[in-house]
Amino acid sequence: MLAFPGVQILDVTGPLQVFASANEHIARGGGVPPYRLCVAAKEGGPVASSAGLALATDPLPSTPAEVDTLVVAGGPGVDAAAADPDLISWLRERAGRARRVASVCTGAFILAASGILDGRRAVTHWSYCDAFARRFPAVRVEADPIFLRDGPVWTSAGVTAGIDLALALVEEDLGRETALAVARYLVVFLKRPGGQAQFSAALSLQTAGDRFGSLHRWMQANIGANLSLPSLAAEAGMSERSFSRYYREETGLTPARAVERLRVEAARQLLAESRQPVKRIAQRCGFGSEETMRRSFLRLMASTPQDYRSRFGVSSLAVGTPP
């Protein structure tokens, strides 16, 4: 695990705990722990995380020792790390000989700076996807997945998504049964329902400012009602023309696009957590028809509602209690 000053502590400790718990699970069964864990930084020694807690690290290995899995954490210090030529040179050389390489959250910026992600699909924290795409046009950025695999290179979305990624790596190495046991012990999903867009759409509206905060809460509470432009403008106490202009300035979206995103979010939750018919969900979420919902899903999710349910519906969730 590659760390640096200003690293996000959960980007490091979340995935490491998954691998450590896998070791413990195998050892309890009488087996040999499969993972030897190492947190490394350029100089080694204590490295201050963005939370203020120092991490004990080893210096970057100078000998060409074999590395099976190389994981790059993220955090506020990524820009400085990505601009360090010695660190990037070491990463590029080691990544070329590792079985697989991964990044957690904004650690993707460091991978991209090394050229490892050129021509590949990648994901990072939802709030940085646009900036990442502008900075690294050779990388095919996807904003929604919790994690992505493109050949031997894995990338994950924001912060806790590193746990999801690590569980997927454990499943690849040791099988679903072991990964599920680790997920149960940590009280997390083996396969989390939905992607990070389920958080980004609503949160991006909420963080855009307080001017339309009460309106957004009203929209979510009345997602199946008439959310036409006249209705929204009336609820906001503005003329339609003024509302459209100020809303777009504030959120970066037209009112219609904001409504569509919130309705897709609501539908995704119902698809994942209930067995209601797709047609009924479309009606409850205000789409009017199943076909309208299907077009919105294809536009925003590159997936149909049926495909989404097959991947993330209740029958595919790993539910259990810690042993």
C-alpha cells in the first residue's frame, strides 16, 4: 500500500483491514495466511494522514523485490505525490512487474500521472471525476462504478469504496466463500447495491448551495408527483423564467435534468431493495411509463432497469451476521 503525506487514512486502513481479516479467517481454519501486508512511503517512518494520525510506513523498496498487489491510496496530498518524479518513477517501474495494480479514491490521480491508466477505464471519487477527466484525457473516466477493473488495473470510487475493491480482490484470490466471511465479519456488503452516482446526484444538489435546499427536499418527498417546470417554479415562489435561470446558475443543471436524476436515484433504490414490478416502480417515481424510465436509465446509467436489478437486486445482496 503506497502512502504519502496527507493521505486519507481510511483509504489505507479500510483495504488493509479486509486483507488482514482474510488472513485471520484462513488462520482460524488452520491455513497459512495468504497476505503479507506492507504500507510504504517515499522516505518511510511516520507519515501524517489528513486526519492528523501518523501512519508507520516502510521506505519504498529499492531492490526489485516481487510485488503481487500494489495499491495506491488517495487523499488531499495526491497532487504533491503525483508531482514527485521519484515517486512516480518508482511506481511506474514497480507497477510494470506487479500482478495487479489498484487505486483507492483519488489515488487514481497518482496512477494516471504515471501513465498506468492511459487508454484504460477508471473511476475516482464522484466529486473529482470531471477534474480527473480534464487533467487526464487519455483515461476513459466512468463516474458511477464503486470500482472498475481494466485488465490488471483496478480503480475504486470514493473512500469506503476501497473496502469494496479489496473484497473483490480477496474474492478473486481466495473465492467467494472467504470474501463473504470477511464481509460478514466487517458487517459490510460483499457487493454493495448501486454505484456512487446514488450518492453524487442528491449530494451535488445539496452542496450546490442553500438557495434551493428546501425545494430539493420537497422534490425528493414528492418524487412521483407533478414536477414540471411550472410546479417547481411555484414551489420556489418564482416566475418560470427566473427560476430556470437561477436554478441552472446554482446547480449547473436544468430543472428537468435535476428531476430526472432524482427520479433515477429513487428508482434505483426500489429496484435494489424491493421486488416491486418495474412498471410499478416507474409509476411511483414519476416516470409515467416503463419506457420513459428505461430511456432515463440508459442515458444516466448506461444500463436498463432490468439489468440494474439483476446486478444489484435483493437476490444478489450478500446479507449475513458476523460469525
